[in-house]
Amino acid sequence: MFNLTPSSNQFIIQKNGVEVFLKREDLLHPLVSGNKFRKLKYNLQEAKKQGKDTILTFGGAFSNHIVATSAAAKLSQLKSIGVIRGEELGGENLEKTLLQNHTLRNAKEMGMQLFFVDRETYRNKEKQSFIEALKNKFGDFYLVPEGGTNDLAIKGCEEILTEADKNFDVVCCPVGTGGTVSGIINSSYEQQHILGFSALKGDFLKDEVAQLVKKKNWEIIIDYHFGGYAKVDRTLIDFINDFKTHYNVLLDPIYTGKMIYGIFDRIEKEEFTKNTRILAVHTGGLQGISGVNKKLIKKNLPKINT
Ligand SMILES: Cc1ncc(COP(=O)(O)O)c(C=O)c1O
């Protein structure tokens, strides 16, 4: 069903006595890349086991999760429905939206049925009454929550670290909902320290993650959100473009770019002890760059070079 490129660890840098390797989960699959494959794998198996023929999920207009779910469902011979935040994007504006929005166009091309709802309705995405209303409208489906995080997603993310990663002292991962880092924590070795770099502003993710894991060998770093979720500035763009030039690896500006910036900053400030070996997980998300670049052009900022 999925022809996967096994994820490999690419050496990036040795500085101030610290070595950094990048786990190239972004190369796993062209459409279902990074943590998305890990999160969806057992959910798709479960959908089939339950005899469901449709996956329904939620997301914003540039969501990596929406595109990945549309592609993964198609590859698994399942139908997919995406409930998208932003009523104004649908209806008579749909044609224009699809022309301008690469994420939603890709999802549609993968056969996803797009259902646009206003922001207030979208906030009910976890309410049983809203789910029932969606079942009345679309018929039965297998529900994958926004961002794809649930117990089966965490189980899939436990497969990111392997036996071969045992000798890394620190494992770093970007955090949105906390599912990916929770899987990594669950499968980490006792002597390893897991650092989750929050893509969101605020200090609430440590409580979310604490509910999902039992181990204590982790920490959520909250200093590298660049103003909040999906916020970018010139410093971050320059960093991502320089990184591409030096290491020939493209980073996304919402998750992995901010994490790698944070790791480099901490190395610069000598916050890691000498001889620390760091493994940073590249969780993909590269499809979102074209949407970010459109915003950057409007703000007269440089683009991310792809
Ligand atoms: C590319 C990418 N990296 C990292 C994350 C964060 O993952 P999680 O929501 O499991 O914390 C996401 C969001 O799902 C993502 O799209």
C-alpha cells in the first residue's frame, strides 16, 4: 500500500562539542510524509478492521494533516472527508480557493470531499452532537481528530525511534498537539532526554503531554515559537534558507524550522554538555511552504527557497 523510504539519520553539524543528526522522516513518503504516516498507520488499519469505508477529519486551510489524510485514505482505498475551518473558502468561492490554495487543491485531487464550516461551528469538533450531525449528513465514518493525535497515532509515533537510535543522548521533536513527541517519549531509552519544541505560544503543552506519557525523561521548550503558531519573521526565513544552502535540507517554517533554530541557538549558548549527541526528528510539513510563501510576498518579506 505504502512504498516507504526507510528513515535515515543525516549528520548535520559538530559544534561546541555537540553533534547533531537529523532523522529524515520527511523522506518516508512523498505525500504522507514525516509524522503523518506514523499517526495515520494504525488508524487506517483500525478503520478497515471496523469495516468503515470513509475517514473524516478536521483541519485548517493549510493543514499538513488534511493533505496527508486525503492521500493515505486514497492509497488505502478509503474515502475521505475533510471538515475545513473557514466557511468563506467554500460555496461560490470554492473554485478561487482551489486555484490559490495548494493544500486544499491537493486534498481534493486525492479525492477528499471538502466541507467548509465557520469558525464557531469548527470549535465544536470534539462535541458528540456535532459528530452526530456530521454522521447524519455524510453517513458512517471513522473519525480522526484534528492534527491526527489519538492513542493509535501515538502508537505509530513509537516507531519513529529504533534500536539504531539508542546511542543518542538527546532526541528533539517539534510539538503541536503533543502526539508525536509522546510516541517518541514512550519508545525512548531511560538514559535519553527528549526535548519537545513547542510550535505554539504558551506553556500548556507540558500538561497535555504529561497526560499522554508515563516517563519523566522529557521537557517542552517554549522559547522558539517566533510569536505563535504559523508566525514567521525574517530571522527564521533567513535561517531556513541558509540551512538549505549549507545542508541541502529544506525545513518547514511552522515546526521543524523553529526546532532546528532552537537547537542551534542552544548549542551556541553552550546549553548542552560536551559530547552530547542530538537526534532531531524532521517531521515533514513541507507542503505548507507554498501557503507561507504567499503570505510572505504580501508582507514584502523574502520567500523560503524550495
Ligand atoms: C510537520 C509537522 N511536524 C510536527 C507536528 C507536531 O505534531 P503533534 O501535533 O503530534 O505534536 C505537526 C502537526 O501535526 C506537523 O504537521
